[in-house]
Amino acid sequence: MAQKIPEEIIEQIRSKTDIVDVIGEYVQLTKRGRNYFGLCPFHGEQTPSFSVSTDKQIFHCFGCGAGGSAITFLMDIDNISFQEATAKLGERVGIHVDVSSSPNIHTHPISPEEGRMKDAHSFAADYYQHLLLNTEEGEKGLEYLQQRGFTKEEIEINGIGYSLPHWDSLTQLLTRKGFDLDEMEQSGLIIKREDGSGYFDRFRGRVMFPIRDEQGKIIAFSGRILDSGGEDAKYLNSPESPIFHKGQVLYNLDQARPIIRKERKVVLFEGFMDVLSAKRADVFNGVASMGTALTMQHMNKLKRLTDHIIVCYDGDKAGWEAARKAAEMLHSERLNIEVAVLPTGLDPDEYIQQFGPEAFKEKVISEPQSYVAFMLMYSRRNKNFQYQNDILQYVDEALGFLVEGISPIEKELYIKQISMDTNISEETLQMQLRQKEAQLAKNSKRFEQQVQPITEQITLQKDKITATDRAERLLLAHMLHNIDVVDRIRQEEDENPFVREDYMAIYIHLIGFYEEHQKADYQRFAEVIGDRELRKIIMEAALVERDPDHAEEEISDCLKQIRKFRIKQIIQDKKHAIQEAEKMHDLNSAMQLLKEVIDLKNSLSKV
């Protein structure tokens, strides 16, 4: 059983918590009128439909239906239990909540195996750091880090450690701690021997850098080898596992998130070492993908926090190519993209070592190129303007960047630059640009004509809500706001008041909630519901407009509509049974069923 937190403690935490501050650490919010809006963190969207109300202290997404309080937001976004979410909010407002005896109950479907894998990674990280800081065998790794400029404080903050060069030191420890070795192999910590005789450590003789998820839980490692004389790779990363998916993880996002929110921008690096080095230059809003190209999952996480992204990749050919691809992807999402350009051949870590952290922050991060300026620089690379083909190719590419998304003043400035680069007159370039703009407008119109019928069809399907759906939602709304409604229906209704199973599940939970709390509080009720989909229904119903002056009439109308629907369902079932009876030539049964159908139809007028 999860430890029960006293209701008065929960209420104290809720009353001292500002939901805007809590959600603002995860979502970039903009004030419109009395509420705040942003991109929903629970589903992908281009237009903000996620609303946060300071008056009601609730959030609601008009797109996917997610909603609730600050507590339920943390439950969903951090994948934690009610007890853990309450304790986390308690820390923010100075109220300690002891949940040490509470099991790790998750609101999302998360397997116990995944929980044990994360526990094992946390244990391994503590073990690796102990070896680095407190043993003679770890001195070699400590010397390497100190040579790279790491202080002891930085090592401890980032959880850096060292793995012994032995074959099975961690494997033996995991065994003694009772971890299942098959699970540990799936998590990537150990490897099964080919002959099936046992397991050995994946990471040996390496400086260990832990990789955390958005909640700060360690889910993987990257190990840097010290003896580079062999054939082993310089860096060895954990493999894909049930808890580690490279395409979804942004290194340092858990620590950078509040800084990103405060500064309203994020610096995107190629590798985690660049992030760590950048911190030395007081760049704390940096994140990095884990050895993989930028994905849609990465972009969705970033744009929920900010629309201003500075791409800072390596200065070599591969880095420029990767920066171009990342910048184009992010620009297509209508984000404000800048690119911090490094001297040829240097990565951020090398630049900082060579020129110092202050120069990195002031001359690289603080002076990035705009998206168009960078794309023009990229297009000019490896072109020789003594050749006509190179000039024509450059002009075509360069004008393509000016077609949309920039101001007339910027267009004029870039036209001047292209003219100077190519010796083509500004008038000719302007004429060519207008042709490109006209072609784009023509293509856009054709696309809209093709997409519009499909969009209309989808909208019609989405908006198709029956009268019974509306009746159930409005009836639940009255139940959530008035405990007497539930008491009345329990006494008066012979059968279940709802048709849909999810509504019935909520109704049953609500009965139990009212028996314990003796008052209506839909926010508190949503917090005790473990199923996120049921919480969506609760919040959608709670926000439905009711007429308090005519509540009795509304409730009666809802119940009548639901009863009629139930009778119509029975009629349909009996009609089907009549057809089956006629097929079997059972005329007596068919006649009896027909009489029942007639009686049911007559009863509809009396409901």
C-alpha cells in the first residue's frame, strides 16, 4: 500500500503552489488575457491549445483533452505517482513529505522491470563515482578529467565515475544486490557470454558519464576509454533498451530546463562533452542528442520550452552538414533558429580548451548567425565563383532561402550580399526572387485545394458528438460539482446512470471519493485517479458549462436522454434477434420479440 499523505498537508501544498510556475518549467507559456497558453507537452501540435488558468489553478488542452492540477501535471509529465508528485511540489514550497515507504507507483504503463533497470543504473552510477573519487584504481580516470579541466564539484554534480578494467566487477555487485542478470543484460549494463556460461561488464576501464532522462533518472551511460592504443572505440554508449531510446533523449535536459525557461533559448550541441565543457563557460542551457541525428521527438521537447534555438555543432565538414540538417528541420517548425559557427576543424570542447571559456561564450554563443545568414554561408562553401555553374547554383539556392519567413529589410540586405558575391545586379536578383515567390504561391494554393476536402472530412468526423455523449458529459459535470447529485441518482436510479464503461468507472470512483471526503472537489478527485484517460474525461466534464439555476432540469433531461438511448439499444438487439429467429423458422419466438419491441417503442414516449 502506498503511504497516505494527510489531506491537510496536500491542501497546504496546493495552496502554496502556483501552477504557472510549475508548468512553466516544462512548457513555454505566453499570457493571453487572464490565462497562459503554450504547446501541449502531451501531444504534438503546431498551434498552442494548452491553457493554464491562474484563477482555477488548473491546466487543460483543448486538443487532446489532458487536464488537471499541478499535481496531476507532474504525475503525467514526470511519470510518477501521486505521492511522489505531491512530495516534489512540497519541496518547492518548503513542506517535507515522507514517501520513503511508498512503492514506485506510476501513472503511465511502466513495467516493474523498467523500474528495476533504472534502480540498477542509479546503483551503478554511485559505484562508478565511488571508484573514481575514493580508490587508487580510479586515480587514472581522475587525472584524465582534471587534465580536461573538470573540478571535483563538476564531477560530483554531473555524476561522472570510472569503471574498473576487470571483466565482471559490476556483474558480481549486481548479483549480490539481487538484480536479475537477464534484466541487466536487457538494460545494457552487462553482456551475456556467447557460450551462455555467464555475463561480463559492458563498460571496463572507462570514464563513465551517466545519461539521464527528463526526470533526472539515470537510464544509460557513455564510457570514454583511457587507453586508446587498442581497437576499442573511444566512446562506448549504452545500447537501445527498454529505458533508453536515443532518438528521444536530450542530454542534460533535466538540468537545463529551468535555465532554458528563464533565458528563453536553448543551445543545441552535437555531443554531451560539448555540453559539459559549455557549462564551464557559464552556458547552462545546453543540451545534446545522444549520437544520433535530430528527431521529431527531440524537436517537440525543445519547442515546448522555447522557440529560440542556437545550433552549435562541430566546425568540420561533417559538423557543417549536421548543422544544416538540424537548422532546416527546426526552421520548418517555424522556430527562431540561429547557428553558432566555430573555426574550421574545432568542436566546442576543443575551442574552449584552446581559446578559453570566456571567448566561447562571448564570441561564439553570443554572436550566432541567423538562419538565412548561415544557410548562405553553407551554400557558398566549396563553390568557385569563377565557374558559371557554381554561380547559378549558388544564386538558385540563396534566393530559395529568401522566399518566405523574413522581412523586406532582411531580403534587401541579403540581395545586396548575393549581388556582391556574384557580381549579378540587384535588379536581376529581385526579378528572379519574385518569380520564385510567385511559383511558391501557386504551389501553395494547389496544395490547399487538394488538402481542404480531406481536412473538412476529418473535422466532421472529429466533431461528430451524439446527444447521448453530451448528456453523459453534462450529467458527470453536475456530479463533479455537487455531491447531492450522486446521492440522489444512487437512490432513484435502478440501473447504472451511464452507458459508456469509462464514465461508469469514473462514477464508481466518485462514489468512493465522496464517501471519504464528503465534499465536491474535482481537482482532488482527478488526483486520486491513476488512469490518465479517465482524468481527461473528468477534466473535460468539469469544465462543461452548466446552468446552476436550472440544474434539476438539466439533470433530468440528461437522464431521460440516456434512458432513451438504452431502450433504443435494447430495441436494436431484439430486432436482430427477430431476424435470427426468422432464419431458424422459430415464428413463435419472433412474434414474442416483436411484441416486446412494440412495447419498448411505446415506452419511449413515457420517458
